[in-house]
Amino acid sequence: MNIFKWMGSAALAVSVMVSSASAAQLKVLWYIDDDAQEAIVRGMLDQYTAEHPDTTFSLQITPYSGMIQKFQQFAASGIMPDIALTSSMEPVIRPFLVDFNKEIGPDWINDFVKGWADGARLGDKVIAAPLDLTSTGMFFNVDAFKKAGVEIPSQDKSWTWEEIVPKLKEVAQKSGTRYPLVWDVSASRWIVHEFQYGNHIFSETAPVKVVMDDAKWTKSLDDFIALGKSAMPPGLWSGASSDNPKELFMGGQSVAYMSGSWQIPTLATKASFKWQAGPTPYGTVRSSIYGGDYLVAFNTSPHLKEAVSFIKWITGPKAQADFAKKMGVIPANLKAETVDYGNAMASDAVKTMQGELNASPVYAATDQAWPQMQAVWGPIKTAVTQAVAGQITSAEAIAQIHKAAQASVEAQQ
């Protein structure tokens, strides 16, 4: 056999083996709202592969409501995906999470909005990468207001809750709109109402302790229940109705919608009426709540280097601005380029909701950022819906929330 031909064949074989060894297919777990969002995510993954040909992706889409169960299944098997999208770092996955302080460096997390970056910390570790920010607030059907001859106040003025309810009823009546107000049935959407009256669960600085004034919380919950009876679809918050708040607002059947910035892309492309974000009503305090998504990597990954490289890329200034534009979210990276959302109403809405985050008190970030909060979200929703349904009193509901918060603090000590 020709020695040179043999050497060439051997070199080719080694090259193929090296190429195969360096290639990585990352298993990615993600939740999305619709097909359009899935197309955006797949597009970002394809873009990364185009720039890094040795890295490909196997994307698994899971409903947001099923994420905890999915994490529990992975944890029980001991085999996690390479990367996952999450809005909170549940206790069940924490032993598997990579510390980005070690993988990227301790200064990297300082590039992100502090309120959301704080939620990525666990002790002296950084266990998540901030991907995007969301802000909870009010959307208005501007056409309904114009038809009713009612003017929406400027962003710096807004209405109090006491002032806005009669206005929403007036607009609904004069414009022929079915409901004055719809509101996402969610613990994090509800708690903003408490924030707007100065109420919060935990201290704003460590050591974490429960600081609830139960009497004030109870009064605000009573007010919320009255608001529901007065202005919202019957049974919406008690579970007795199958009405979907988003569908009602998108269908022009509601004057106002309490939700969040993640609705902006759908409104921009599908709403058949003129709309705007804010000004969000308030009680005694102007407040939204920090929300959004993180990406996490797992220490069981056989491709940890590639997983961290991708996370660093997609949370970097350029890719994050691109992702934010396509998804209609707020970049979490402070160095991200200014985002033009390509739609005047959408761009104005994002700017407004980002401004409402900036005007929010510290506890609008820390209450959800503390790890102790993760065990309280479920009890909040259960207690509030039971109170709205009349199964328990507001005082009993708040007592349940307080008890869950205290137990969570003690469990983390």
C-alpha cells in the first residue's frame, strides 16, 4: 500500500474524529406563548449555529405551566437538559445549576439591570443569566376612550384606583364595550395591587424577614375583591369563569387590561383598534413588578463549555437587543443597543412600561428576587382566589400568605 495514501487516509480519519468530538448538540428546554415566538427562538438558535457551526440545538417546547413538573422529572432522573429557560430557579433544580461567577467571571452579572440581576444570585453564586425583562401594567383601548369622549391622563399624572374605576365604567357604557376591566389571573399580576398601596412581603435588604402588615394587606385585598365585582367579568378571579382576559381585550370587549409587556408583540400585530400602555393606576405608590426570563445551564451537561458560550452570546448586548426587538420585551443587559420595535405603538408601550419599572419602589424587585419568594407564589394565588370566591375571608387569605412566607424564610435559614 502506498505509504502516502495510507497517511492521507489516516489523517482524514483523525480529522473526522476530531470534528465529531468537537461538535455539540445542546438540549434546550423553552416555553413560548405561540407559534410566532417559537419561530423567533428557533431563528436565534439557527443564527448561533451559523456563527458557530459545531453547535446545534435540540429544542423542546414545554408549556410554562408544566415547567416545574418537567424540572421535577429531570431532577428525579439526574439527567438535565443542557440549557433551560425559566422565570425562577426552583429549589428542585438548584443542585444542578452552574455558577456563572466561575464559568464567566464575577463582574459579568453587573452588566444587567440590578433588580433582575439580584434574582439570579444565590449566596455568593450567580445561578442564572438574565435574558429579558417584563413590566406589569395597564393597557387601554384608546378607540373606546375616544368614542366615549374620555381623555386618558398623561404618563406622569395617571389615575388612582379610586379615580379610574368610574372612568372605566363610563367608557364601557358610552362606547358599548362589554367590560370595564380584565386582569390576568396570576399571583405576580395581583401582587402589584398590593405594591401600589405600599405593601410588600419581605424586607428590602438581607437578612430576609417577613415585614407584612396584615391589616393593610387585608384592606387592599378587600379593595381588589370590590374592584373585581364592580368592573371585571363575573367569576374571572374565582375560577367560575372560562373567560380569557387577553382574548377579551384583543377582541375589543374590554376597556382596560392589567397584564404585562410580553403582550406588546401580539397587540402590535393583531389588535384591530388603537391601544396604549399606561399610565398604570396606583394607590399610594406608583409601582410595577420586575419580571422576565433567565437562562440556566446544568452541571450534568456533557457540553457545558458550549452551553455557557451560547448563554453568554444570547445575553450579550447585540443579541439581546435583537431578541428584545423580535419578542417585544425589555433588554436586561444595560449595554444593549437602543431597540426600535418597528411599530410606534409598541415602541411607546415598551418605553412607558420600562419607565414604570424605573419609578417602582425597591421592593418591586426584591420581593420576587429573594429565593424565599418561590415557595409563596402558589399560596398567594390559592388564597386570593379562595377569598374572591368567598370561601375564606380576606383576613384568612392574608394570614395564609403570611404563614407561607414565614415558613419559607425559616426553611432557608
